[in-house]
Amino acid sequence: MNKIQKNVSAKILTLLVACAFGLMGTSSALADFSSFNNQTGFNSLNTSGATGLDVFAVSNINTESLSSAVVGTSTTGGNTADNNTADGSVDSGSLNIAGIILSDLNTNSVQHNSGWWAGLFSGGNDTTGANSINDANTTANSTVGASDVNNLFLAYNVAVDGTTGLNTANDNTGSGDVQTGNITGVLTATDQSNGNELVLNGDMANENFSAVAANVTTGAGSINDGSSVVTNTIAVDNSNSAEVANAMFLSANTGENSASGNTGDPSVMTGNAIGGIAIQNDLNSNSTEITVPSGTGSVEAVNDTTGSGSSNNAGASLTNTTAVSNSNTASIANSANVVLDTGGNTADDNTGGAAVETGNATGVVAIDNGSGVNDNHTVINSGMQSATVLSGNSTTGAGSVNDTTASLDNTVAVGNTNTASIANNAAVSSTTGDNTADDNTADGSVSSGSASGSAVIVNNTNSNSTTVNVSPAVSVASGNDATGANSINSSSANASQTVAVSNDNSSSISNNVSLSSNSGGNSSSNNTGSGSVDTGSASMTFGVSNSGNANTTTVGQ
């Protein structure tokens, strides 16, 4: 108890100085607040109070509703070279189709640096008169509040049709020739929206911090109440809501050509059809970094040299609360349909020979919901380091009632909630077949190109990463020393640290993939000469990857 008493005596001297010069602080971050009743008269009623308030509040709300509709038709086909006395020839040009839609919407970034409370916060009574009633309270509140809300309603409807086919070279006295150009089409939709970033740096109680409550040399029969209450609160609320619907359709046709009924030797040669659709959704992310150590300050409550029959109450408290709430809701509907056709050609009923050669058809669909849908990343560095909590009663008067309470509470609470509903529909149809070279006087041949279709769907949703680092190295001391006869003395010193992390993920995912590749269905029949059919390869590949509802929580000291 001697150590406590020495600390108390030193602190009392500090309090007396603070009573005279306590309001000389230059800012709320490094300020002194004192409330004292000193040398009060007999039977007097005395009340004093000092209050410090530091508030930082920011609220960001973004709401975006975006609807885009694109309908495109591009053609070099649909040509005719029919009923000519000599040859008929059609040569259609190539098509390149590219469409890109990019959305980068609803972003909030908040950075705040604060020293917060770093001075001397004292409340007490010194040399009070007999039977007097004395009340001295010091209250300091620091509040940081940040609320970021993003709401997104997004709808894309894209339909693109490209044609170099649908040509005819029929019923010519000479030969009929059709050659179609290539088609390359790529459609891309990228959604990167709803992001919150918050960085808070501060020191809730550094080496210059002290919260002290003391009653010193109180009069007989007096009632003395001294308190110092310091509260630091950080409340962060991040909320994202996204409703996204992507519907994309791509058609590329170089086939369905005709070179029939010609007197000479007809030929049909179709170009390649290559089509791809890529959809990427990167939605709803929250990044929160908070650094608020409690430093090396002290919280002290003391009654010293109390009068007989007096009632003395001293309470000092430091309460640090950090609360982070992250909430994400995503509803995503993706539809991608690619239809490619280089086949469906005819070279029938010609007097000479007939040849059909079709180009390749390659279709790809990629849907990516895996870069980051509903992602929360929280890092909190908060602790009490080498703080001191001291409570004591010393040299109490006979029949007096003395109560001291000193408390330091550090609470960190993180709540993460993610809800995802995703429906993906991917369809690819590739056709190079269904060609005919029938009923020709000479040879008939069909050679179809390769037909391939592939679809890849990746879903990675609902991820929470929470790291909380605390430093609970606190010195706690409580005691009673040299108490008077029949006196009642109560002393308590408490330090508590609470870390609570809650993670809640819910996801509903539906994937539908439809692939069709056709290089067959060809006919070379009833020709006077030979008939031959050579079909290209037909391949299909698909991959679906689902992952999510992952929580990683690390609490270290």
C-alpha cells in the first residue's frame, strides 16, 4: 500500500496544479480538464463540472440505378447472284464485333487521424467544510462515427447479330460460287462497384493521459463525490447492396448459303465464326483499418485524509469501445448466349460437280463472380499496453464511509454479414454441319469445319478476414491503508478487455450450362459422280468452380 500512497500523494499535487491551470490546453487532442471544489465552507453546497467533447462524424450514401440496352446488327451477307446467263459469284466481307461495358460506381474513402484525449482529466474535492456537500465531476467523450452506404441497381441488355452468310448463287447458266467472310465477335461486361475504405489512426490514451478522481482532507460529516469519466467510442458501419442483371446475346452466321441449280461447277466456302462473351462482377467490398492503442496513461481514484463521519466517493474510468459492422447483400443474374453457324449450306441439283467447305465455329463464355463479391477486410490494433489502474483509501476518519473505484475497459466488436444470391446461365451453340451436296451430275463433296464450345463459371463469394491485435499489459492495484475506527472502506480496481467477432455468411448459387457443337448432319447423295463427306471435329469443354462463405479471424496479443 506504500507504493499506492506515494502515487496518490504525487497525483494530489498534480491535481492542485491542474485546478489552477487545467484549461490551458490548446486542442481537444491534448487538453486538460479539471473540476474541483476547494476549501468549501461549513454546511455549504458546492457543485463543479468540466466537460470535454470531441466528435468526428461522417456519413456517405451512394445510390446508383443504371440500365443499359444495346442492340446491334452488322451484315455483309444476304447477297444474291442468281439467274445469270454466265457465272454467278458472291464474296461477302468479314466482320469484327467488339463491345465493352464497364461500371465503376459507388466508392467511399474515409481517412481520419486524431490524438484524441491525451491530457489530465481530474475531478475531486479538497479541504471541504464540515457538513458540506461537494460534487465535482469531469467528463470527456470522444466519438468517431463513420457510416458508408452504397446501393446499386444495374441492368445490362446486349444483343448483337453479325451475318456474312445467307447468300445465294443459284440457277446460273455458268457456275455459282459463294465465299463468305469471317466473323469475330467479343462482348465484355465488367462491374466493379460498391466499395468502402476507412482508415482511422489515433491514440486513445497516450503517455500524457491521466484520469484521476480524488477527495482530499474532507471535513467532518461532509459528503464528497469526485469523478473522472473518459469515454472513447469508434463506431463504423459499412453497408453495400447490389442488384445486378447482365443479359448478353451474340450471334454470328457465315453459313446458310446456297449455290444450287447451276449449269457449271458450283462451290460454297464459308468463313470462320468466332464468338465470346465475358462477364465479370466485382461487387461489395469493405476495408477497415483502425489503430487506437491506449498507450501508457493511468486511471486513478483515491480518498485521502477523510474527516470523521464523512462520506467520500471517488470514481475514475476509461472506456474504449471500437465497433465495426460490415453488411453486404448481392443479387446477381448473368445470362450469356453465343450462337455460331457456318453450316446449313446447299450445293444441290447442279449439272457439274459441287463442293461445300465450311469454316470453323468457336464459341466461348466466361462468367467470373470470383474476383470479389461480398468481401470484408478488417484490421484493428487496440490495446492497453502499459497503462496503470489504481484505486485506494488512505488515512480515513473514524466512522467515515469511503469508496473508490477505478476501471479501464477496452472492447472490440466486429460483425460481418454477407448474403449472396447468384444465378448463372451460359449457353454456346456451334454449328458447321447440316450441309448438302446432292443430286449433282458430277461429283459432290462436303467438308465441314471444326465446331467447339466452352463455358467457364467461377463463383467466389462471401469472404471475411478479421484481425484484432490487443496488448493487455496493464498494472492494476487496489488497497486500503491506515483506516479509521469504525470506518467503512471499499476499494476496487478493474481492467477488462473484450474481443467479439461475429461472421454470418449466406449464399445461394445456381449454375446452368448448355453446350452444343455440331459438325455433322451433312449429305452428299445421289450424285452422278462420287460423293464425299469430311466432317471437322466437335468438342465441348466446361468448368464450374464454386467457393465462398470463408471466415478468417485472428486475435493476437
